[in-house]
Amino acid sequence: MRILLIGPPGAGKGTQAVRLASYLSIEHISTGDLFREHIDQGTELGQSARPHMRAGLLVPDEVTIGVIEERLARPDTERGFLLDGFPRNLAQAEALDGILADSQLPLDAVLVLEIPEARVVRRIAGRRLCRRDREHVFHVDHSPPEVAGACDVCGGELYQRDDDREATVRKRLEVYRSETAPVVEHYQAQGLVTAISALGHVQEVLDRALVAIGHGQVDTSGTSSC
Ligand code: AP5
């Protein structure tokens, strides 16, 4: 399957993307994670992305579209992919439409996570990520690690993203409203969008997402509270 996951910052895209991609055995591709990897590795691309990310702004399209084009050209995407955080404006959506049309690989679904802004501010304020593997995401209240400051999965150090300060989060929300909301309309016009509530337990949101893409429900044990 080829799926887009759209939603405001802190809606739980990364949390759900990891689970959906694993359940469907498809690649999880997050532009935010790709940029953070480049920043950690000190690449030129990372250096050009960093100031935009720290300011809560979009990284310029020529950089972002190039990154996604290169990533989608890799053979591991042949069995399917879930794009988390791309496209984020109409230019990116049109570029993606072109890439997928050229490869004759149409999208199957666009999932939109809906959540009130006050809730995302709380989710982001408590988020902690593992330095060794950014897919290991915790929340100080909703899904705390067993040992404070350490990843349950690999023992890596937990840290807070430098764009998770409240002023930057407000800017990211503003950018979502002005630039990304039109992307939802773009895919609504193609009949691909299903919007689901991002409120509730992680597993409840996952169940809604699976139903939305026609995969029914999975085991609801092991939930984390909201
Ligand atoms: P990116 O990394 O994509 O960030 P984002 O879209 O702002 O989203 P977040 O990662 O903040 O949140 P999320 O929805 O993944 O939530 P999560 O699952 O972590 O982008 C960062 C920056 O990179 C951008 O600002 C931009 O500069 C740049 N960028 C990226 N893509 C770009 C593009 N296409 N074009 C240009 N620039 C781009 O959950 C949040 C917290 O809530 C966690 O602590 C989690 O444990 C908790 N949580 C999750 N679900 C639940 C639940 N159901 N109940 C309780 N807690 C929950």
C-alpha cells in the first residue's frame, strides 16, 4: 500500500506511522526524521535544513522534494510506503503526484489525524525521543519510560527536540494551518482522504486508522493512555 499520513505537529503521526508501517510491512518515510539524520551527520543538507526547522518553518521545497524523490527511488519502497510529514504544501503535493504518475504507482489512501491544538501543545511538551533510534518515542505522562531519561527498547538517552519549545510549536501550527491544510483539500478532490480522530489511546487511534484503510481491527491490548 502507498499511504500519506497528514496531521498537525504532535498529532501522533510518527507514533502511528511506525505501527502502521510495521503492521502492513511497508516503509515508513518521515521527512522530519530524514532531516534530523542529516543534521546529526553534519551534512550540507542538514546544515541548510536546520535553521528552518529551528524556526518552525518549512524546509525549502527544492531541498525537500529532492530528498523524497531520492528516497522513493530506492527498491525497498516497491512493496509500499507510508509518507509521514510529506507533502506539506501544494507544491510538494503536485511534485509527489508527478513522481507517482511517472512510476505508475498511485496512492491508496490519505489519512488525516484530527486533534484540537491545545492537545498537541501538551503532547509535544512531554515528548521525549531516543538518541539512538528516533522511532522510539515516549511521553513523560502518557507513555513514560520505565527508567527516567532512558529508552525502554535500547537504553539510549532520551532527549527533547529543539523545535519543541512552545513558541516554535505555535509557529509550526500556524504553518500547518496556512500551508498544509490546502494539501488535505487537494487529496479530498481526488477522493483519497479519510479523517480520523487522533484522540484516545494510541491503540484506539491505530484501530481507527486500520479500519480507514480497510484492514479492520487488531489486538487492543497494550494501550497507552492519553
Ligand atoms: P516533523 O518531524 O514531521 O514534525 P511534525 O509534523 O511537526 O510532527 P511531530 O513529529 O512534532 O509530531 P507527530 O505528529 O509525529 O507526533 P508524535 O507521534 O511524535 O517535522 C519537523 C520539521 O521538519 C518541520 O517543522 C519542518 O521544518 C521540517 N519538515 C519536515 N517535513 C517537511 C516537509 N515535507 N517540507 C518542509 N519541511 C519539512 O507524538 C507526539 C507526542 O504525543 C509523543 O510524545 C507521543 O508519545 C505522544 N502521543 C502520540 N499519540 C498519542 C496518543 N494517542 N495519546 C497520548 N499521547 C500520544
